Amino acid sequence: MAESARRRLKERLAARDALLIPGAANAMTAKLIETLGYEAVYLTGAGVTNMSLGMPDHGLVTLSEIAEHCRWIADATGLPIMVDADTGFGNPVNTWRTVRMLERAGASAIQLEDQVFPKKCGHFAGKEVIPAAEMVQKIRAAVDARHDGDLQIVARTDARAIDGLEAALERAEAFVEAGADVTFVEAPTSRDELAAIARRLRVPQVANMVHGGKTPIVPQRDLASMGFGCVLYANAALQAALLATERVLGALRRDGSLENVGELLAGFEERQRAVAKPFFDALEAKYRG
């Protein structure tokens, strides 16, 4: 199944029609993404850090935690998984091990970035990047580590916010030469910059749409016309859940009941369908007695 998923994602990215990939920080969200008809899911490192640790995206999540979440999502869905592997969790040798672990966990694509560890969210201030030559070695290690050639190595650069767009594009070109299958120039600040990224680089590109971030929110159809391989909405589900949870629990604290916020709550049966309870009921019946 993992090999088939990797092949599907590779083909979809190569089509350059801005495949929509929502992010998930847990398996239930990933199952909902699959049910809604999306073709891939993004395992968001920021989302795991926020939801599982209650901490900001400051490089605090570990490889073992990301691998565990990847395994859970791979077990719960048949979707290709693009995994946020931050900086590779160390030097090129650590990156080699990261790719080995995440490939075994079910990843279809692994995103690596060129920030100094501990990294920060791509739309935070105060980021730093490592020398381009060091990142090139990480990419070479990642390419060497994979067993399945369809596993996509996604090389992200955060240099736009530090050294400008041209420096970021030059880094991305070097990453392609090192073997990256896809590149990801983070935090461009205009439509013109987005178009220049897709036009300049010869491999499929990632566009990252962050609500409230530095990059303008551009519709999928426009990004497809530019030729982007995929569009990430990494934490849209998390932000929606955070807002709904705050409103529901705020009302419960204020009113002592949920009568005024029922429209924000999934029904009991809807909740059970989301986690495939009918399947497990049938499995239980099959093996009973």
C-alpha cells in the first residue's frame, strides 16, 4: 500500500495542477480528510507540536514523535502522507536516519528545511538558515537513505525572509541539483513572487497557504495556472478546531450548558462514523463466539 501511495503522490505532484493537501496533526483529522475526498494529507510538525505538546513551533517535536504520528495516520488511512521532518533532526547522518524511519512509518514524501536548529515556523520572525552547502549534504543523505525511489524528497528553504527571493531561488536550484524531487520556497510575500518561483524552478513546487501568515492567500486555480505541484493548508483544521473548541467550552463555562452552541458540535453518530465505528462493529460481530 505504501508503495502505491508514493507512486500516486509522485504522479500528482508532477501534474503541477496545485493538488490541495490539508494538514493533520492526528489520525482522526486524517480520516476526515480522506472521507472528504482529498488525495493526500500533510503531517504537520507545527500541528503535532501545538496539539500534542501544547507548545509553539520552535523545533520542540522529536523524530520519534513524528514517526509515531505518521504510523498512526498510515494505519488509519490509505492516503499518501507528506511528512514535515523539520531540519532532519540533526546533521546529514541524522537526516539519513530520519528518512529511513519515516519511510518505514509510511511516508510518501519527506519535507526537510534549511533552518538552523531549533527551527521556527516559517512565518515567524527571527529565523536563521544553515549554509547552503550543509543543506545540500542533508539532501544527498536523504536521497541515499530511501529504499523506494518514488519516495519524494521535498527540500524547503526559508532564505526568502532572510536574504531575499533571489538567494532563496539559488538555494532551491542547488537543492534540485543535489537530488531533491520537489522544492518549497517558504514565505513569499506576493503573487508575483509565487509566480516567479514556479517559473524559475524545474521541479514541482509547494505553495504554503497560512491563514494570517506572510504569503497572500491565492486560490488553487491561480496556483495551478502558475504550475505549482501542490498547495498546503497545513493547519487549517487545527485553527478551525481551536476556534470551535474555545467557543463551545466558553459557552459551557458561561451558561452551564451547550444549548446555545449546538451547531458547533458534531452529532454522536457523526462522531462514530468519523472513526469508522460501523467497521469495528462488523469486525466484532464476525469474530464473536
